Amino acid sequence: MKTPAEATDEQIIDRGIEDGAAKLTQDKVKRVVQKMLAAEGGARLKTYIETCAHCGLCSEACHFYISNDKDPAYSPAGKIKQTIGEIVKKRGNVSVDFIKTACEISFTECNLCRRCVMYCPFGIDAAYMMLFMRRICHKLGVVPQYIQDTAHSHSATLNQMWVKEDEWIDTLHWQEEEARDEIPGLRIPIEKEGADIFYSVIGPEPKFRAQLIYQAAVIMHAAGVDWTMPATPGWDNSDMCMYTGDVEMMARLKKVHFETAMRLKTKRIVMGECGHAFRSVHDVGNRYLGWKMAPLPVIHAIEFFYELLRDRKIRIKKKFQKPVTFHDPCNIVRGRGLHEKARYVIHQTCKAFIEMHPNREHNYCCSAGGGVINCGPPFRKKRVTGNRVKADQLEAVKAKGAEIVIAPCHNCHGGLEDIIKHYELGMELKFLGDIIYECMEKE
């Protein structure tokens, strides 16, 4: 394992932050912030800020803090103090340069993973406060360029990858045709009314990982599942607007997603292997729309695979032979508690499983979630060196024989891929669907 790159004082120039800040004055900052605090900064924000005792118990929970040689500036409490805490203290009377710094901290030095919440004696939700800071940045027009471009794609196309409607349908036909070469009777049912399952994916699947749609179709076919995918916008369940602070657009995305499933009269939504998308559909978007729960049941792929294996709807022909380890994604483990169901799937499909430590809800974040990886190349080195502790975890299980890292989340794949490459760990990444497809009886 090579020595991690040393942190540098080199300034990162991001056009979204710089160009947005150039349009601001201190007076405008004050007016926008005060309006935000009055309209949305209620008792929850005030209580969290006033309750924090700066005890430091959250610090050891944060991979940024540990990986940056325990610099207090990277602790959750330290990041809050440098951003939203200062804004509340000064009632918005802060400089434009302050907003630029607060934007970079809130977008690129916190993954919103909520690991720190478990160790705070008062249960203070640092992720909520970082999101509030991002919301202020969104209102001021100061957002990292790459993630803002993704939000623009959501707004224009209702998916995060600028995929046109005909391109989406062509991809489904293409993957069906590919799969029929292997299984002649296979279909990807499009716009089928009354199906048991509405299967939704994130934008990068048709754009970069179309093989995952192929694999999902094979699994559905082998299991005899009654399913469908839509031909219209609403197929993409991802949501970077949730992470830019554009909650209005987030609500629009979730409304379209749910309404598409309801238009097709499906009984429930099964989501592909993505963590942030599950968080947006299951936990955030529906609540912002004013619904206590989603209008129809929503489950993650882990839960779906668990059901198929438990009920013997798919059978494993031969277990996966290479030793594997498992990365617990924050949004579906800490956020949903699917850790044991994931391990059930692994034990049913893999010959040798080696646990990372810590694991389950105590596992370290991949350093890509929370929209951090979507802030793009300018912040890549900062992100990867800010998660040296994850590299240490991976190196430890590699020393025990693990060759494959299973991560049932797209962003986790992106973050772990960068970490594995940067620290020269030589491990391979797979989704649970990859493993099942490789090991199952397909006919």
C-alpha cells in the first residue's frame, strides 16, 4: 500500500463557487440568509446549535477527521462551527468569502453519512445542519459546478445524465435483445399496467452500466417476476437536487417517480442498487411532498434479492468462489437497517465471506455519498485522501484473503474505485446483482 498523498494548501478553483460568489454582495448574503433562517430555520436548527457541548465525541466517528490526522477543523462539530453555526451566531452578517468557504466545507468535507449522530450524546444530526448550509448556498447561487450541472439535468430531463426519452427506450430494447441471445424467451416489459413490480434505476445505468439492466432482466425472468419499466420520465430514481439544497426540484422528481408507478398501477417499487436514491424516495422526497409514507411500498434491491433467495424463486447453481468482503452503504444500512438481509444474500451466494471492521451501522462511509463525488474532479484528491481510514479497512481484509468488495450502491462503487486505485489495493468491485447473475440457474 503506497503512502497517502500529503494534504496540500493548493487552492481548488471551482467555477460554480467562484462565478456564483462573484454575483453576491455582503448585503445580499445577509438578506437571503435572514430570510432562510426565518422561513426554514426553526426549533430543530436552534436546538441543535444551542445543545452542542463541543465534547468531541463525534470526531472519532468522522472519516474526514481521522484521515486528516485528527485535525479539529474536520470534526463534525468543527465543521458546523465554521459554517451554519457562524451564520446563526452572526444572523447572516457574513462575507462573500465566508460563503465560499462554507460552501466548500458543507459540500466536500461532509458525506452526510450520519455516523457521527450515533456517537453524539444528544443525538445532534450534523448532516441536517450541513444540508441546511447547502440549502443556503443554493439560495445564494453558490454551488460546485459539477453537482449543479447534475441538478440542471434533473430539471431539464428528469434524470441525472441528460438521457433523452428515445435513448432510454432504445437502451431497454438493446438490453432485451442482448439478453435474448442468452435466454430466448426473455422480455423487458415496458409500460405494462398492473404488474407486481415497478423496477426503477438511476441515470448512470442506461448511460454507463447498461449491463446491470441486462442482469436485472435475467434475474426477473428466472424468478418468474411480474414486472415492468416505464417508457416515460420517472424511471430515474436518483436525486442530486436533494444534496444541492434544491428541495423544490427534489419534490418534483419524487412526485414524477411515484406518479409514474401509480399510473402503471403497479403494486410496489423495487429500486436498483443505489443508496442515495433509496434515501430520496423512501425517506426524504415523500416527506417533503407532505406524505407520511410513500403512496406505495418501496424496497431496495437488497430486500428484493433477499426475498427471492429466501422463497427459493431463484436457485444458486454454484457459489461464487473468490473470497469477498462487504461494504455497508450508509443510506441503506444506517438509514434502513438492511445489513443482515445483505449478509443473508452473501452467505447464500458466496463461498467465503470476510467481514470488514467496523461493520454494519458502524462501517465507514465510502467518501462518495452525500453528493460529494458529484462535486467532480476538482475535489477528487481531497475526497480520496480524506478517507484514508477506508483504505486501511480494505487493506486489512485484503490481508485476510478478500479479493472482491461487494457494494450494493452506485456512489459507493465510484468512491471505493477511487480509493482502491489511489492506494493501489488491487481489489475488484461488484454489485450483489453481479454475484447473483454469475451464480444462479438462469433457465
